[in-house]
Amino acid sequence: MGKFAEYLSGKVYSCKRCRTNLARHEDVMSKNYEGPSGTAYLFNSVVNIKCQYPKLAILSSGYHYVSMVQCSMCLTDIGWKYIRVMVPNQKFKEGKVFNRKVLTRSRKTAGKMSYSNNLLNNIK
């Protein structure tokens, strides 16, 4: 299993399974995407993730090299990161992360938490 690399404060998106902080509300580029499991968000920046080896994928917007993304704590698949975009008008997606809404949740945090407090919250 992974570990928390960074804690975020304010309105954050977190892993629905283990509540690990993933992104700040300000990092959402768009909420107007549809993925295989429904609505999805495109983020400028995401933390506490583990990326798999990139592979060529055929998506609705064309051919792209993507890396599947997992929560670094519980290893739940949460989406993918665009590594290389083959379609010129989609180049803005390179380096961005596509998170499936069904696997993330929005919540307000008070600030930094200790690792042990977070583990106790997940057990309840």
C-alpha cells in the first residue's frame, strides 16, 4: 500500500474508499466529461496517486497514451493521466488527470491531519 504524500485543506476531492486527499477544488479544469462509468472530472493537478505504465488507448476524443491512476493509499483505480495526446486539438489534456466522479467525493477539510487520526477515521 502507498502512503499520504500531501494533505490538502479547504474544499478537496478525495478517494471515496479511503478518503485520501486527491485534489483541490481549484484544480478542476472541467466537470463536463463522460467516462465509461458516467460523469468524470478533468484535473490540472492531483496528489497521492500511483500511475501505472502508459499504454495506447482509444478514447472518444481519439488515440492517446494514458497511464491508469490509483489512489496511493488503497490502490483503488480512480481514472487515468494523459501522458501523450495524439489529436492536435486535444493537446491541452497532456499531463492532466481524468477522475471518475463515482470514485471520488468532494468534502471540506479543516487542514492538515495526522496520519494516525486519518486511519482511525477510516475504521469507523
